[in-house]
Amino acid sequence: MDESTQSAEIPTDEQVAAYLARIGAERPARAGAAELARLQEAHLDAVPFENLSIHLGEPVVLEPEALLEKVVGRRRGGFCYELNGAFAALLRALGYRVELLAARVFDGAEPGPPFDHLALRVEADGVAWLVDVGFGRFARRPLRLDERGRQQDPAGVLTITPSTGAPGAGTTGDLDVLLDGTPQYRLDPRPYRLADFAPTCWWQTTSPDSHFTRATTCSRPTPDGGRTTLTSTRVTGGTRLLRTAADGTRTEELLDADAALGAYRTHFGIALDRLPTAP
């Protein structure tokens, strides 16, 4: 990315102040690693992971201004391209060096297509960190990209290991990210532009084969280490409120339309005038 393009993507001081207020964080005095960790946790706690735009007929626009307007101006959430795209813009404005990384999300033993996921490489205190605020249940704090051992996090134990291609082919240069021993995604360490993710984002928001088009979801962690989720599909009917405790136990409640709209406001701060249409 050239300097003129990156400069155009950096929010104004007013936008930065509004973004920090949105996530309940103070402007850090320096672009350090400890400050980065606090910003990541604040973002995860404040901004939900959701795909409601797909089911409300709203376009998903991968441009910094549009992402900031959605997350900050409209107080909505988003999925990986939106959340990490917006967070990258904030971090750059705060003085961090940020690169966008493409990843392939594992579905069982095999990774998905290229650009299946967007994550961030952020430099702080001379170290490259993996930062991700758009993957649902995942690390709450930045992970060292140069560390090949276990990295303890409130979400569990994460490891980053060199991935291998065909048997005997050796390493590919990509990195596999695992949570509690389960592969989460395969990371391409090369930097990309936000526009590079647009074709796969379009597929994710339109294809009947995309899991994002099959169900609505809106999810955010709770202060006690659990998670609250609203979801609906045409098969199950209605909107279900799922409360998952830190120990993994879960309760489920089926909501009518009025209760569902109220739940979006209460649990996620999202004011909707109609429910997203389940596929």
C-alpha cells in the first residue's frame, strides 16, 4: 500500500474520538503493545460480531469511511472484513503500523478458500502481533506472530505454527492458528489491500453456499467470560437467544418479533425497525 492510499484511509481526530468513545476506551499515550491489548479487548466487548446487513438487504461496502459510519455512526457490528477493516483504520490513526492479512478458515481438516477471512498484523514495541476482532470466539489479546510455542489467553491456549502443503512438500510460508489444539485458520503472511477482499466478501454475502447467508447471527462476549448470541434460520423459525456460560453450558430461548427487537437493543445496543429476514 502506498503512502497516499494509506493516508486517505486514516480517520480524522474527530472520527478517532468517536470510535474510542464507541468502544469505551481512552486514547493511548503511545502506540505500545499493552495499549494495543487494551484496545482489542475493548473492541471485542463493545462491538458485536454480526451479519445482519446480509439479511436486511444492506450493502456491505469495504471502504474505510463506510465501515466507520456503520460501526461508529450507526453503532452496529459486522463480520471479519468490516470489523478488522474498521479497527485497522483506528489503529493506523493512533500511530500503529498495520497490515491486512488474508486467511482461510478451517472447516474440519481443510482450510476454506483464499481471502475467507481478514486479520491484522500490527507492529508494537518492535514485535509483530496478530490482532483479530472479527472471528467470534478467538483470542482476546494480540498474539505474537514470531512465537511458535503456546500462548495463553483468556479464551484458551493458542499456537501459531508453520503450515505444510502436500506430504513431503515442506512448509508453505503460511501459518496455522490453533485454539486449544483445534485449527482456526491458515494465515497468509503477505500484506493485502482492503479492496483485495471485496470479491470473496461479495461471495460470502450472496452465495447460498456461504454460511453467512444461511442464518442470522449477532454475538458478543459477556463480562463473566460467556457469550450472548441472537440467531435465526427459516428452518428453526423465530429468533433464538442463546446464553453460553464460561464453562460452555448453554440456555436457549425462542423470542417473538417484539422480544427479538428488544433483545437486539438490550444485549447489543442495536436499534432495528424490522427483523432481519432469515433465509
